[in-house]
Amino acid sequence: VTPDDRKADEAWLLARETAEDGAAVAAPSEETRRVYEALAAELAQLPAVPAPAGWRDRMLAALDEPVPAPAPRPRPTRRWSLIAAPLAMAAAVLLIWRLSADRPQQIAIEVEVRAGDVVRRSGETPAVGDLFVARVLLPGAGELRVYRNDSQLFARCPGHKACLPVRRVGDRDEHAIEIPMTSKGDYRAIVIDGAIGLGLTGTLDGDVRDAKERGARVFIGKSISAR
Amino acid sequence: VAPSDPIVPPPSRAPDPSLSRGDPPDGDPERPALDALARGDRKLAVALLAGLYEDVVYAYCHRMLRDPLRAEDVLQQVFLQAHRDLGDFAGRGSLRGWLLGITNNRCLDAIKASKRLARRMEDDVSAVENAVDESPDPLERVDQGRRVRALEGCLDELSPEVRMTVLLRFQLGLSYAEIGAILDARAGTLQQRVARALPALKACLERKGVAL
């Protein structure tokens, strides 16, 4: 196909696409017409790609999450506040005590590497092909994500085929993933506590920043280097 | 050579989901969602819209981004934004067109974000494996799978704006007026994109050894 042929095709296609309904435009050749009609048919018949199972529940759960209230702005100091200072101090102490009591529990990410059925010890060097295993207990909705080299989202639970079924442990849900490390690099799990419908910036740092801006708590696990 | 009619996208093999879920008596599949919206129940409206268009939006995102995880994220963002902005839907055009407008913007955002990465995420062939394939003949299915992968690879070589135009025109069968409303572009610009994209796709398929 010469550049001239291609220009002729483009000119004809443009004439056809701009033609009024039913208007006929002569093709450079019958073969040209047949080929482009076949191409249009193939584009139209690209197979359907069904939406992933469970996504709608995650989306609707995210709608139910309360929007975090903006932090209250500090009020300007007033003269009367000096009179009420002791009272305010007592209230503050009471408030701090209450907040301490209600402080959400920390979430720990348990990470290990398995070579076959054997758990690698801390001194051993993980190899490509080993299983990266991460496990976390969450009090409510949330996500367990695995990143490679802190820049590439590698897998996400729930949703990825390497995720284990969610298990109820006490008053929490255990999310876990066992995924092979398919190439050299650093693998790291993070946990997002809260259903926030988090998007993707493409980097671990960006996703963590987004999650925090939306009011979610984020916990970052240790990095595993596969060589 | 005999004159020929404009290339009109033939009906897609996959039926329009909006027509396959039990349309209400008045024939407008969006009516229940619009009614829910009129009652102020945006969550129900979004759930109904998701039932109608989740596959359309996801398939479109998947072909734009070529990554199932990112496509699912954009799918979720689209409907969360729809929930937030449904009150602004003025009723001009269809909810499907309005959703596709959001979808385009979110896909473009995701593409821009991905360009910041030094390297792209791994191709996930599971999308092609998960694709609905209705061909009964195994040999034909293998050949069709190769053709689909080749065509999707060639689509990926187009710029995002051109790829969007081609998919909206041929995959979803929209008119240039509808595409123009979604992409905020003139019909003439879109027609030029299509006229240039088809020879590029043809040449790409030929390079990959796929005969049309």
C-alpha cells in the first residue's frame, strides 16, 4: 500500500462518513470497500467484556460511607475565654480522655514469603516465583492492595483471583492474598481501612495520598524484595 | 466501481444491555432510573443505571485502558461521580450519553496518570479469556481470539482521543452528533479522525498478519 493509496482511502472514507444519509460515494475499488466494511464489522463485533463480579456492591457500599467532616477551624481568642479558661481546660482533658478511649485500633499487616509450602525465614532471599502472602484483619469495609516497586498496582482484594475468601475472625474480617512474585522487584502490601471507592493514580504514594484525603486510614506493610 | 453507502456500523453481536433487561412498559429502559431521580433517590437511580450500563462502561474502559484493575477503578469512579452529579443531569439527551461523557473524562484522567509511570502495567490476558465468545467452532474460536487480540492491540496504537472516537462510532454505534456531545468535538473533526484511523488500523492488522 503506497502513501497515495492510503490518502485515496482516507479521502473516500471521509467522503463516506460526511455523506448525508443514503448518499452514495464511489470507492477507489470494490476490494477497498469490502475491506473497510469488514473492518467496521470486526470493530462492532469485538466481544463483550462483562463488568467484574461484586463491583456494584463495592460501589454502593462506598456510597454509604459518611463523608468525613472538615476539621473545625480554630476560633479567635476572646476576652471572656480567659474567664472560662479553667472550665475549658477541664473540658479539654475530658475530651482527650474520651478520644483516647474511642481511638480506633491499629491494623497490622502480616506478611510472609513462601517457597512452595515452606515459609522463608527472615535471613533468606525471596526468589521470583515465591508466594507473597499478606493477611490483615479489618473492622469493616476496606481493601488489601499489593504494589510492585511502589509504582505498580499488582493486585487488590477483594477482586483479584489470588485473594483468599474473606473469613470472619471475632468481630473482624480477615482479608488475605497469596500471589506469586512473577518478576524481580520489591513487593509491598497496604491496607485501606474504609470503603471509599478509591481510584488509581498509578503509584503507591499517590494512592495513599488520595485515600487519606478521602478520610480513610492507610497502613503500609513491609517491603519484600524478590531476586 | 459501483457507488456504495456510508459505512454504517453493523449491529454488535453483543446485544445492547439496555434492551435486554426487561424494558418497562413504555419502552424506555432509563425510565425507572429517571423516576427514582425525580423522587430524589439518587442511590437507587445509580443502582438502576449500573444494572443497565455497567457492561457498556466497563468494556469501553477496558478497551481504553487495556487493564482490568484500572478499568474497574474507573467504572467505580464513573458511577460514584454519577451519584454525586445526578442532580445536575438536565435531561438533555440520554443518561447513557451523560454516563459515557463521564466515562471519557475518567478514562482520560487514568491514561494521563498511567503516562507518568515509567513502564506500563503488565498486560492481563484474562480480559480476553473472560470475554464472551459465542463462536461454537473451536478452530474458529482460536482464530477469532487471535483476530480480537490483534485488533485490540491495533486500537491501542491509536491516540486516546482517536480510539475513543472509533469505539464510540463502531462499538457502540453512536451517531457523530452523539459522539460530539460526549467528546465535546465537532462532527467534522470526528469524521476526519475516523477516516484516518481506519487505514491505520488496516495497516496495523496487515502487519500482524491478519487478513480482512
